[in-house]
Amino acid sequence: MSAYLSLAIAIVAEVIATTALKSSQGFTRLLPGLIVVAGYGVSFYCLALTLRTMPTSVAYAIWSGVGLVLITLAAWLIHHQRLDWPAVAGIALIVAGVMVINLFSSSAAH
């Protein structure tokens, strides 16, 4: 499995787990709580696979940046949470930073 594929799986699993964390209502609801535990387990396992070939700093920058955008979208769609323009601008800057790392840094696994 490629580093980017395992990282993508880690990101998606983490987004699912974090979204379920809100739905678990402090682990008082069983099914969302189980999704949280399984999602984070899959996420960290796949992140560990990624770190075999990708530098930690690059993997974490991608994981946190892409994860932030996806979690924000999930929170908006599922939990009807809204963002103001400064929050959107901040997220855009994070995405730009991840793109700079991937496009221009020699540290990124290509």
C-alpha cells in the first residue's frame, strides 16, 4: 500500500471517528462510541503505516490539514455548524500550507 493511500484511509477514518465523537454525546450512546474507538484505531494504524516511508512532519501536516477541512464539512453537513469568514480564511491558509509542502518541499514523499 502506498504512503498516500494509507494516509488517505487514516484521514477518512479519523474524520468518521471525530464526527461520531460529537454524536456519542460524551460516550453515552453505544453505537457512535464504538465507531469512535474503531475509527481512531484504524486511523492510527494507517498513520503508522504511512510513517514507514513519509516524514512525520509531512504526514502530520497533510493529515491535520485535510482532516480539518473534511471535519469542518462534516460538522456543517451533519451537525449544522456554521463558520464565519475569519474561520474560513484560516482554513484556506492551512490548505495552502499543505499544498506548498506537497508541491514544493523536498521533504514530501513523491
